[in-house]
Amino acid sequence: MKYLICGLGNIGAEYANTRHNIGFDVADVICHQLGGQWRADSFGDVAEVRCKNRILLLLKPNTYMNLSGRAFRYWLQKEKIPLENSLVICDDLNLPFGQMRLRIKGSSGGHNGLGNIQETLGTDAYPRLRLGIGNNFPKGRQVDYVLGKWTPEEAEKLPPVLERAAEVVKTFALAGAQHAIQLAARPMPEEKS
């Protein structure tokens, strides 16, 4: 069984290590953990990895965030992957840093990448994993914040968040959406009081 795992982000060195590219970062972690190799292909970089008895097609679109839907739809159709066997990974301003939420459908919440996917597919019924990046920015500075680099404190706390997100993705493929939703909702270890 094959799954399309699409991490959202922007290509180019200037966008590396920015909050908006957390989807790319999770895809990179999964690719590394499962021994994959990225290759440049149509509409982005792809890597095919095996997770037990599942095949994960990892995708990092090269269309820039606001046109992510073209890449996502192309690979769904090319590989004949049903929409319920796909998962989009993106940043979320409305969640505190490190929190994550998996939903199998819903609004874009103002996220341009999700908005374009919804517009391109003509439906909001596709699974997405949102990763909190916080919203610690002055009024009117949202774009600078989202496209900004992680603070040193955030960068230090990021690896376990990316690893948890990778576990959620693998759980989604191996055990189904409900198990993955529960894992995503669990607090990170340092959040416990």
C-alpha cells in the first residue's frame, strides 16, 4: 500500500531553517530515518521509502508554498494514490510551538499552501498534520515571522518535535488516522508539569 506524504515549504537557501518550512524538515527526518534518497522530479523532490509493509512517497514541492496544490495533485494522480492515503504537513500559527494537530479534513485556517491544495483538489477532505510555530510577532509582521528563522531556543527544541511528527506520519500509514490523531495530540515530554 502506498501513501503520499507531502511536506510543505519554499525552495531555496533563503528559506532553509524557517518556520514556514517545517513540513520540508519533517519530510527530511522521515527520509533520513527510513534510509531514503531525494531525487529531483516533476514539481519537486521525491523519495520513496519503505515503512514496514507500507511505501511512503515523500514529496517536497518546488512550486513555492502558494502553489503547493499543483505538485500534490500531480503525484496523487501519477501514483494513483487515494486521497485518504495522503498526508500534508505544514506550519500553523494558531498552535503553540511544538504542539501538533492531525485532521482528516477541514478549512485551510488561512494557510496559503493548504488553501491552494483545497482549491486545486476542489475539496477540503484530505488529511493534514499541522505543526505549531507559535505567534510571537507584532501586529502586521506575520509574514516576516513565518518566513523568519527559528530563534536559538526554538532551534534547540525543534529536533524532538520533528521526530514526534515523523512518528505521527508513520503511525498514520501503519495504524490509521485515529491512532495518529491521538499520538499528535499527546503533549511533548517537556510540556508535562
